[in-house]
Amino acid sequence: MRAAACLVCLAGLMTWAGGAAAQDEPDAFARVVVAETELRSGPGITHRVIYRAERGEAFLITGREGNGFWLQVVLEDGRTAYVLGDTVEPVAIGEDEVDRPGTPGFFSPPALESARAGFAIMGGVFDKNGYSEIRPAFVLAPAIALEGYVGMHLNSEGKGILFGAGGTLDLAPDWAVSPFLHLGGGGYKTVPNEDAFVLKDETVYHARAGGGLLISLRWRILIRIEANNTVLFTEDSYRNTQGYFGGLGTYF
């Protein structure tokens, strides 16, 4: 029994030592040694360019493709990319080295620097009722996007359809958590049920203003949290409504 216990302890010690040695092994990075190189979605020049890296940038190596010596690397936003080995220099960098590049974490910088368009699906509360909205976007600059939107909310007497366009200003487009402001306007159509008594079929104008947070995760996934005030109005009347909603989106 004593000999068996010693063998178990020795095996555990060897396993721990092996794990510690593996943790001490430095990670392999691909450091760009040319003025600029293209990182593609697959191992070959026929694949789409998803990032352009400049001299000195480094990326964690996760694999190697034999054809044409392409290295599989990970971008800061968590996406997998491929870089031609002739344009980079593989280097080993330990955890405690000062010049170690950042490796992808749960959060990542947003894709606003290179994005041209985006899309979001939102849900929440509008005018004290359930609400959902689809919001495509066209990115003019890292901090500025033009957005269209179509939303619907339901109540006991019918439904309302909100539609329009506006602009979003990101106050910190290079932060993983960025506050933003939003202004928009358009129309609002009510569609009553057949047995509705109060709600009537009509279309009015709306203007809305608000803001919230864009939370950027890996793989270009965005969490969007927003609150706004919407004014529904005609030539003769107006009323204020509030909206609180959140959802998922992406920039590409």
C-alpha cells in the first residue's frame, strides 16, 4: 500500500511538473517584417483580405498550412486569418516579456476603423409595450454611421410600426466599450385590431434622440444597449414616449 501511494504521488508530481513546464513555454508569434502585408480569410491569394498589417505588428500563431507556407494567426478581434510566411518572422515570446503583443481576450477593439457597414437586431420596451427593431448601418467614418431602422411594438388593441433613419456618433470608436449618441426621425403607423376602440389607423411623424453603449466582443460581435426619447407628432399635437432596448449586432 505504501509503495502504491508513493507511485501515485510520483505520477501526480510528474503531471504537475509537465503542466508547469508547458505553461512556461513561450507562445509563437508572427511579426511582420515588410512594410505591409495582407491577412486573408484562407490560405491563398484567392481568399478575401480581412486585415492589412504594417511592419512590427505581431499575431499569435495557431497553425500552419503547407501549401505556399501560410501561417494561421488570430487577430485582436478573435478572427482567424492567414498570412504568407515570407512576409513575417516567427518569434517566441514568453508571458513575462515586456514586448509581448496582446492576445485576444473576451473584449476586443471594435471593427469601426475598417468597417463599411453594420447590422443590429434590437428588442425591449417602447411606449410601455414590447418592441423589436432591425437596424442596418452605413459607416462613413470610425465615429459616424448612418442608420435606417424599422421597428414594431404590440399592444392589446393593435400594433405600431416605427420607421425612419438617423445618425450615430461613437464617442470612443477605438474602445471596447464605447458610449454613443443617436438622432433619428421618420414615421409611425398604427394598425388597430378589428375590435379596437381607442386605437385608430393613422400615420404620424416621429423624432427621437438618445444614446447608449456599444460593447465590442471577439469575432466582431457587438452588444448594443440604448435608451431614447421619441416624440410622435402631427401638425396639431404631439406626445413623448420612451424606449429602452438592447440587442446584438456587428460591423463588417
